[in-house]
Amino acid sequence: MSKLYLVPTPIGNLEDITLRALRILKEEVDIILCEDTRTSGNLLRHYGIDKRLVAHHLHNEHQTAERIVQQLEAGQRMALVTDAGTPGISDPGFLLVRACVDAGIQVETLPGPTAFIPALVNSGLPCDRFFFEGFLPHKKGRATRIEYLAELEYTLVLYESPFRLAKTLGQLADKFGPERKAAVSRELTKLFEENRRGTLAELCDHYQKNTPKGEIVIIVEGTGKNGKRQADEESNDEE
């Protein structure tokens, strides 16, 4: 039976891959779809896996999805991986999954690494409810989007590049307020992992003076309106 496996891969530390993921990549598939054949090739060689790699990335996924579905329907077994993390989370994956679902092809998704979960939990901010924004628009609609996010009640999760981190923190401080609590996590699971907490103003000041490297997750405190409302409701119930 045709099947597409979505297989999360380590975001840094190569030990962060499951035994099931290794088995799927080694024994269950004929082709591994990946963002960069060099990056995925390094991972596979580390674990002694020799499989055909086919590029499937942001710049060709619209063109390749239909062909991949046809290959799956013809009996090919495939796995989709990204350079790091879980396919579909700010990475290619959605279009292919949708095409497979529309074609009646089974999709099996393995649990595994993704950057925002450890960053969120490590932040010390409420994580029972959160809003995952991913990357902000670079230009058009950016200011409007930040204004919308400033009013959210729940903890906010953002991805950002090291080159725009200080600028983004400054923009958030302007709209959210400089005293809003936040955390920045970078190089997660790697040798030089950093988790820094503070206000938006403090974090902006730090990264203006210290240029960061690596992939970055920003966690920002929500307005807290929902938590206050819930506490008020519980108080009223007790009365």
C-alpha cells in the first residue's frame, strides 16, 4: 500500500532521532525526499543509511508534488525529511501532504524534534496555551501583523534569523511594550545552546551589542487577559 512517511530529524544534536525514525529511513522506504541532499546525506551517512535522495524544497515543491504522488501511486515508498526538525513546521511538507490526502495516499507522521517546543518550555512563560506564529512577514503586512500579535492573550512563539533578531525585538518592544517578558533560544541542542530571558527591551539591548548566530526562537509573554478573566471567574464561583 502506498504511504508517505514524515520523519523529523535532529535540529542539532544527532542523537535526537528516534529508533523508529532510523528504521523507517533504513528499511521501509525506497526514496527519501529532502530539502538539501548534502545536509540529509551527512545525517544518513552518520547512521549508515544508503538510500536515494531526491530534492523537495521551498523552491520546487509546487512542481514536484504531483510527480511524487504519481510515484507513490505506482508503488514507491517514500519518506519526507527537512534539514532539521519536523516537516511542515515552517518547512516544506504541507503541499505534499495535502496532495497525498487528496489522492487517498496514506500519510504517517512520526513524532520528533521541533525547535519551538523546547524553547517554549524553557522560557519560563505559560505554555498551557500558546500561539505559534513562525516567521513574521519581512516587509508587506509586517507592522499590521505585529499590532495584531500584541493583543494576543497567550504566549507567542516566533522564529527569526540572527540577522533580524535585534530589529524584531525592537519592533516588538515598541508595540508590545518594553517591559513585556520574553525569551530567546538559539542553537538549541548544540554545543553553544543559549536560552536568555528578560524583557523585550533588555533582550533587544543585548542583541544589539552581541550579534547572535544560529537558528532562533523568540517566546513572548501574552497580555494575560485570559488568565486574569479566568481567575476572576473562579473567584466569583467560590463566592
